[in-house]
Amino acid sequence: MNTYVAEVLNDVRKRYPWEKEFIQAVTEVFESIEPLVDRDPRYQKEKILERIVEPERTIFFKVPWKDDRGDYHVNRGYRVEFNSALGPYKGGLRFHSTVTLSALKFLGFEQMFKNSLTGLPMGAGKGGSDFDLKGKTPGEVMTFCQSFMTELSRHIGADTDVPAGDIGVGGREIGYLFGQFKRIRNSFEGVLTGKGLKWGGSLVRPEATGFGCVYFAQEMLRTRGASVEGKTCAVSGFGNVAWGVAKKLEELGGKVVTISGPDGMVHDPSGIRGDKIEFMLEMRASGHDRVKDFADEFGVSFHAGKRPWQIPCQVAFPCAIQNEMDAEDVKRLVSNGCTCIAEGANMPLTLEAVEAARTAGILYSPGKASNAGGVACSGLEMSQNSMRLRWTREEVDQRLHQIMVDIHQNCRAASEEFGRPDDYVLGANISGFRNVAEAMIEQGLV
């Protein structure tokens, strides 16, 4: 490894040894951009690597709230404003018991390059709380969101930091957060994305991450003379991303045969389509966070505690959570005929799983490229808010599709530039990093 790259990576490991997810994300990027750093001495001279691994601002605050019984609770709230070289900080809010500073730093770091790849003027941020929605009433969720936004509102704005939803933060939560922001700041502005259609939201935004992931997979398959049409596809998760993937695959002629949740996975050999896809929305709205309900509703097999990667498929879409697929899962997929893995979640493959996919020679895309459709559509929502108009569903989908095609082309061009045309990890990381690094150099001490 390049001495400069190795030194900075080792420094990150020593400085933050407890931040495992963040170290994993930095390692994956740094190992990929080494050829670019070797070629351009400016990055070392300007100390770009040292600067790019540190958030510009990390905000940590308490979130006190009262439940329906009148009892007080206190959660921890975060906003990691990672990098603003390309535009206002942009990235989701996650409400989940697993939220830690390490997780949010990894997500913000990934978001930096993902947003860069879209070509839209967006910096990178990530935030959230260890608040768990399970078992909470709508009134309690609203009270928590209002308390969370009371503090967060000091730090965000349409031209400063524009959060969106993520795990645990859907349309309902965005509504409560936006309402509280408007009350405090007396300003109706595009400060959040994922808003309701009646008050500034964009068509296609709920489906966008899944749609974009399928569009990217389609472009990868085309490099080998194939397409998603007629392909059997394994999908994990059952939230917005998995739902969007299933909808777009049905439209393009693919067949989804699995979804999953914390309780296990469902296998439906006949294909998850039509009413079955719409039932995924009911499952998510129920708050039960389980997929056994799907098996019970449609009489298909449920496998408790299992992940979908044991099911034979040709294309796999991991759309649940980080590190959900390990090296053995990849080897099993490949032995069962899988030729393409497109990440719908953020960093769903372990480092060992990524290496296994690259060694096997299958098509594999990192999430910063293939799941960029969500933040791309958020960027389109920001544009619509700024212009005080709303595009049609067809217009938004067309723009989203073109952005994903462009991301694929840019990743491919960067990988070819460095002699590894099928290496989307290298291509995505180099293309995303170069945009941010050049902006940092041009803007001076940012």
C-alpha cells in the first residue's frame, strides 16, 4: 500500500479503535483510491486524506421526551456534518437502537462519495438517534420527533444542511420533524427531503433508492450482454429500498423470490409481484418489523433466523443493513449461479465478502454507486423546492434513470482509466473521491 495512504489509515485505526464500521468504510475507500493518490502528489501535499476522514462538525445532544403515561425518557441525538465541499450537508436521519457515533460516521463518510457521484450540488451528513420506534404510540413518536428537532433546528437549513429519512424515519416522522422546524424557525423551506407530496415532497422519492439500484444493476448486466429481464432475484429487507427494487424488477421483467426481516426470510418461488409487493407497505406500517406476516398472508415458506443468500438466484440485492452478507454467503450465491450483486443498503457486504465477489469475477457494485438513487431523488426534491414547482412522476423517474446511467458510466470510466474495467469498487471510490478532493483543493482550507 502507498506509504501516505497506509499512514493515514493506520492513524484512523489508532485514533478511533472502537469505531469499527467507520474504520471498515475508510479502509475500503483508501485501498481503492491508492492508484489515484500514487499518480497525483497534490493529495499528499494538501493533506487531503487527513482532512477528508474528519467530519467538519459533529453535533451530539440529549433528546428528552415524555411518554403517554407521563414518564420521562432521554435518548441521544446526533448530526455528523461530514463535508460541504460540493454543497449543503445532505444525508438521512436514522432512528434505531443500533445508532452510534461510529455508525453515523461511517454512513456520513460513505454519503460523501455517494452524493459526489450523483453530480448534484450536495455535501454529506448523517444523523439520528438511538430511539427505538417499536412499541411506541403515534403520540410518543411525535413528541420524540419534536424534541429531537428542537435541538437539530439550530444546525440545519435549506442552504446549510438538509436531512432526509433513513431507517426508522419515514413519511410520518419527516412530517413531525418538518412541522416542528417550521414552528421554531417560522420558515417554510426545503430543509428536509422525503416530505409529503402536498407540502413540498417529490414523486418517486419513496421508491427512488430501489429504482436506482435496479437501474444500476441493469447497466452492469448490459456490459455482459444481459439484462434483469427473466432473471431470478434474491432481495433482503422489506422496507422502502426492497419495496422499490421489487416494483422496478416487476416492471422490467425480473422475478423477486425472497424478502427478509429481523425474524428471518421468506421464499416465494412463484415471485413477489402485484398485491404481494403492496403488502410490504402494510408490513412496514404495522411496526411489527417481521416478515413472517408475509408468509402467513400468502402461504409461502418462512425460514426463521435465515438470510436469503442460500436461495439460488442470478442477481442479488442486499437491501437491509450493513454487514448482512459475509464471504460464505457470496461463495454460496456464486455456486448457485449468481452473476451480479447490487448493494441497495449501505455497506451490506463485509470487507471479506467484497473481496470474495471481486475474486469470483462477478458483477458487484458498492452501495455508494448503486443505492445513490435515493439521495439523487432527494437532490431533485431540493431543486423542485427551490423553484417552487413539482415535476411529474415520469419526469422524476426519467431524471433518476439518467443519473444512475451517468453514475455507472463514470464508475466504468474511472475503472478503465486505471486498467480494471469491471472493478466498480475502484471506479466508484476514485470517481467519488476525486470530485470531493478537487473541490477541497480549489476552495482552500475546507
